[in-house]
Amino acid sequence: SAEEKISAAVDERELQDAKVFYLGKKGKLTAILKNMKDVPADQRPVIGTAANTVRAAVESFIGEKQAQLKAKRLESQIKNETVDITLPARHHKAGHVHPLDKALRKIMESFVRMGYSVEEGPEIESDYYNFECLNLPKDHPARDMQDSFYITNEILLRTHTSPVQARTLRRHEPNSPIRMIAPGKVFRWDNDATHSPVFHQVEGLVVDKGISFADLKGTLEIFLKDLFGSDTKIRFRASYFPFTEPSAEVDISFASRTHDEGGDPDWLEILGCGMVHPQVLSLNGYDPQQVSGFAFGMGIERIAMLLYGIDDLRNFYENDVRFLEQF
Ligand code: PHE
């Protein structure tokens, strides 16, 4: 009966039940072995030997069945876990570099090749760094050039990356040479098709002994031709910024662009720049008698629009995949 019951077990649980039924503490065979003391002494050897033979047989049935069930379980496991390598692969969409970041990377590469370091400053800035130590005292009319988001009387969202000029000057040993760019977000109270309240700039600052306007012109010419191609035309126009003197705005034009009827190429304003105002040097621990410098600031959105032919600023901020996946 044990042989029948064991071979009928369809899984390891049923086999375990059968094992308990015969060999467990209250099992049938166990009971016989326990009662050996009640068997008359002359019959004990015969019955004892028979009981032990049966026990050995039952154990071997169980062992065999166990091996069988285990093999069966393994087989079905292997079958179920098979990977069908002929199935088409799942397609994972890779992300794209945002066009603003792509433009920024190009700008950074160009300056890093020229030996510039990359600096950063806080987006939440003090009035002091954003204006005052850039030669813009409290009553300065040019503060109106930039519509600011103030948080308290003294704290605002920076309106340009120029405060990083002041912070970098102060981090350096006075009069030691500096060659840095500083990219980042800036904020102005403006919102229409061509202005976003948050946009991006890259600041540049070079200070050393004997830096001249010629160095500024040469550097920006190399940079702009690197960025937009060697046929790019560049024009400096006199301008005004409180932190540079003299100041200029730079326009670019492409040979391939259309000319107006007078034959003048179309000029596009691309950045502001100038020689660092002596007052800015001295306000930030440098001696304008010993060193001079130039600075520049450009909007990354404008550059990305020109590089990639984007005509609406809002494309940058809407995160529409149909736009983003083109880059
Ligand atoms: N900070 C100026 C702006 O945001 C740009 C600039 C930077 C001009 C450095 C001159 C020198 O308009």
C-alpha cells in the first residue's frame, strides 16, 4: 500500500503526506516498530527483520519518487523560463540634449580650448553683487535697464551673470590673472514672444597685466567664427554698460544672408562687452593701475536660435518632444 500511495503522489507535498502517513511519529510503520515490546520474544526477530525491511523499502520508494518529482519540477521550470530570442526587442527611446544645452556646450568648448575656466554663481543674488559692486549704486539710472524680481529689499533673482565677475575677482588673490566664463540662468520681469522671464547667459571675464581692447576684439572674433563659421562678419558698435568703459555691442552677419537694397548685410546683435571699468576692479579688490581686463555677456537663447534656425523662443521651455527630438 505504501508503494502505491507513494507512486501516486503528483507533487512534493503529496509525497511528504505519504511519508508522514507511514514513517511519521504517528505513522503506520512507526506504530509497529514501537509495539515490538508487546510481541512474544520468540517472534521478535522475524517480525523485527520484516518491519526493518519494509521500512528500508518505503524509504527507498520515497527517495526515488523525490528524485523524480524534483527532475519534473526542474524540467517545467526550464521550459517556463525560456527566453524567446526571436521576439522583437523592446525599443527604448533615448533622450536628447536640449538645444540650449547643446549651444552652451559649443560655447564652453570654444572658450575652454582658449584656456578659460568655467565658474558659477548663485541665481538668488544680493543687490550688492548684482548691482553695487558692478558700479551701479542704488540711485544709478541704469538700474532701470533691467527689470528685477526682488525677494526682499536686498535680495533678488540675478538679472544677469555679471555678479559672477565680482565673485570671481574676490575669490582670487588681488591682481592675479583671470580667464573665465560663467554660464547660468538669469531673470527679468519680461514675458512675450521674444522675452522669457527666465533665460540664460554666458559671462566672460579676462584680467591680467596689459589687457587691451584689441585682445577683446581678437578673442570675440575667434569665438564667433568658431561658433558660427569662418565666413561670419563681425561688427563692434559703441554702447553703454555701467561696468565696462568703453562698452560695445557686437553684431554678426553671415555671408550667405540676404542683403537689403543698399547692399548692407543684415546685422544681428549677439552680445555686450567692454573693458572692465576701473571702478569694478577696485570695488572687488583689484588695482586698476596694475591690471586691466575685458568682459562680455551673451544670451544663450539667441545663439541657439541662430545656430539651429529656431524662430520662437517659447519652443525652448515647452518641452514638446516633437521639437526636442530634432536635436
Ligand atoms: N550684463 C550685461 C547684460 O546683461 C551684458 C554685459 C556683460 C555687458 C559684460 C558688458 C560686459 O546686458
